[in-house]
Amino acid sequence: EIISKFVSSFVKIKIKIDKRYLNIPVSHKEDRHKMTFEVKGQPALSVVIRLAPDEADYWVFKDVSNLKGKTLTISYEGNEKGLSNIYQDDNIKGEDNLYKENNRPQFHFTTKRGWINDPNGLVYYDGEYHLFYQHFPYAPRWGTMHWGHAVSPDLIHWEHVGVALFPSLSEDQNGCFSGSAVEENGVMHLFYTGVHYNQVNPKDIHQCLDQDFTSAQLHLTSKDGMHFDVFGDKEVVIPALTDPEIGDNTHTRDPKVWKGSDAWYMVLGSTTKDHKGEALFYKSEDLSHWHLAGQATTKQKLGWMWECPDLFNVNGRSVFVFSPMELIEDPDGYADRAICMLPEFDEKTCTMKFPENWQLLDCGGDLYAPQTMTDADGNRISIAWLRMPEPVDGIWQGMFCLPRVVDVQNDHIYFRVLPAIRDGFCKKTDSLVSACGECAMIRAELKEGESLEIGGYKIWRQSGKVCADRTDVYPSGAKGWLHAETPQLKEGDLLEIFVDPNMIEIYANNGEYVLSQAVYGLGETFSYEMEKKPEIYLWNE
């Protein structure tokens, strides 16, 4: 049932919801305008979208299963003709072609449509792996953050299960930012940062003016890991900070929660009043009531704010992974970087002694905002977001690296490819052309002065380092390093290179260093100048 009527200068339609999805047509030719969804006269969500009045370039969808039986009112401040093309269905428009597009990665995680950034809420729960992620479903650009949700039996094969979180309170009305998940007595607990804009940009409601927003930490639960009562179950567990001696009212976010020896602990990223990144530690007995237990920062300034902090133990060592903003000055690449180190953390006092040395999480310059979890075998698994400068085919933007096993040996942090992934690439081939449209693994022993080229992406060994150049497979003038390199390798010459249409990951010596980069327009050619011929493997289901 659809009813349309004119209201002032724009049109509203009313749809009585009896299906799971709304399918919404999008056109690259149209300007963005505000679309508002209302239930019982109350705005449930507003987005800025390029609504197609005629033929659509692609379709986005909104899961409205939680509104079945209710009447949804939709208004649009642009060309209202496209409203009549919105329809509800139990299937997503074009679902049969999803992940079959020519430029769609086959092995790296991407969302169906729209934008993704940070991985969130990684947790092994009730026999499955759950991956939540920062998601804007209505366009391939950053916008009001939702939490997308996918599940997997093995960290390799993922099934999308829809949007888990979206704004519904004053405290999170402008976005459900990053957070984490834990399990307690069979119940899944989600923690995230809710954002409220004090000044909304009138030209783009997904942005605020002058960084004027407040951040609070929220919590909700699920008894099955699939259903989340976003309208009735959310609670604010740490209100927006008001004491600058503790942290910042705006830039305090990304709660990572874990169970310690005597209680639950949370680490938040923040910034001090003198503009220096810091970590805040909170403690709780029941996951609902939290109190400040400690603050920590480095002597030397490592960025002005720490995003996505993550503290865990591997082989008896504390590992701290975080993403300092403006860590380096880099006019060509990204100033914000993900790094890791081996501090000394005292759980009783929530104090942390930082080492002088730290490592880049990845040497390619694109990976950011990693999060870790413990898998079914007790391994610490890391997944990170690959920043991409532009959408692929105008449909989706952003992807995740392969799951990596974190290891610590001799004061060095290794990020090793998940063994099940390496083992699955056992179908040997002689030509990269035969891998077109699939993900391939190339195993090469790259010695000093040797080189290889993968579809325009160049890799060589120089001064003991692995070097890479993506100039020929990257948008001209786009943000990001064209040339990247590892530190000098100490443990040998072995490279395991995973190739997907929009991402290349190079693992040197089983994770001594990793170099990962986004690519566009990767070709089918493969050449090498090496003493030993590289081996190419495809996935063998």
C-alpha cells in the first residue's frame, strides 16, 4: 500500500510495511538531497541520497523488518519522481548479481552496497564468528554510521545478516561509531560510541560543523546474537565526558571490552587537554556500571588522538594496538596510522608503561582501525579496514584485509595469514590469467635485486627491503602512498602474495612484515625476473 501527497515543496509517500526490504533506486547523475523516514510522525532516520527519478544506476536497500505492520512515511527534498520507484520486497534488488561483478573481490570482505570502514564487535559466539562493521548503506561514501553484521563458521565464508545497529537515541542520533562485543552467560553484549551533533551541517546532514559533537558510550544486549532491540534496549553506560583532566567531550570513543582476572575492563581512545593521544581504562562488575580506573599516554607524542585502542595478551606479553590520528606528516598519504607495541600493563592499577619502540601494523599505508578477537582455538585474530580513495563501479567503497594471527616472538609482533586460508590455496596454476576473477596466492622467494609484476603492480627487493609500486594501478592524484616498503627483512626471502581485484597483501616470512595496498584496474599479466620461478595457487573449495 503506497499513498502519496504533496507537502510544501516536497512529496511524502506512506508505505505499510509487510516485507523485509525497501529497495531504493540511485542515479550518479542526480544531486544529493535529504530523504527522511518517519514512523508515527517521528523521524526514524534521515539520509542524503541521489534518488533516481528514472533509470537507476544501482539500487540500495533498507532492512525494515523491525517495522512490519507499521506505516513508514518517506519524504525527499529533491526530484520527487523517484519516490514512486521505491518498493518493498523480501529480496534485495539485483541480489542474484551481488559479488559477481567484474571488479568485486572474491576473498576479501566487502559490503553489498555502500560504504564500510572500521571492523567492530569481532566475537566468537555460539559456534559462529560475528563481524560487525561501520557502515553507511545508502551511498559509497562516509555518512551516518550504522553497524553492518555478518557471520561465518570459519572466518573465510561470510554471510550478511543485515544492519544490527542504527541511530535511535539522542546520544547516538548522528551515528553508531566503533565498539566491541563480548559474551557473558550466553548473552552477547555490544558496546559502541554514540555521537550527537551539536551543529549539523545544513548542506550535508551526515556532517557536523566545526567538529562540534559529543560522544557517549552505549551498551545493548542480544540473547541470540542476531536480534537487537535498538529502540528499547540501548543504555548509556559512560556519558559524554565533562572533565578535561580525564578526556575529551568530543574525541573519546571506540570502547574495547574484555574480561580480566577479577572484573570486566574497557579501554577508550581519547585526547588530553594539551592535544595528546591517550587511553582511558574503565572497570565494571556487571557490564552496565563502569568507573574510571586509569589513564595512560606516552612520553613522546604519538598523534593527537588514539582511535580504536585494543589491549590483549599473546604468549605472555601485553600487546597494544591503536590508531593515532596525525601520527606523521604525510601530504601524499594518510597521516592517521595503525601501530602496535609491547607495553607493560598492570591490571590492578590500570597503568601502562610504554616502550620506546613501536611497529606499523602494516607497511602499505592503507590499513587502519584494526580490531582483534580470540578464535575457537585460542589464537588472537586481527582484521583491519583498507582505506580506498574512491568507489568501485560507483557502488561500494572499503574492504577488510584477510584475518591475521597475531604472534609475538623475540620482542617482535608478527601478523601471520590465517593458516586455513593458506592451506585452502592449493590448486596450482601456471598462469595468472586463469586466476582472473578469483583470488590467487603467489609464493615467491624474492632475493636482493629480483622483481616481479602482477597486473601492473610492481614488487622488488632492494637493500634487504620488500618494495612495491602501484602507480599504474591506482587513481592519479588519489590519497595514499604509490610506493611502499617494509623494513629490512631478517628471516629470509619468502613472500606469500594474495591478489584480489582491488587489494594485494604481501606477507614476508610468515608475517615478519606485511604490506597491503588498494589497487584499481589490475591487469591479467604476470612477469618476473627471479632465479626461482614463483608459484601461483587458486582456492580449492
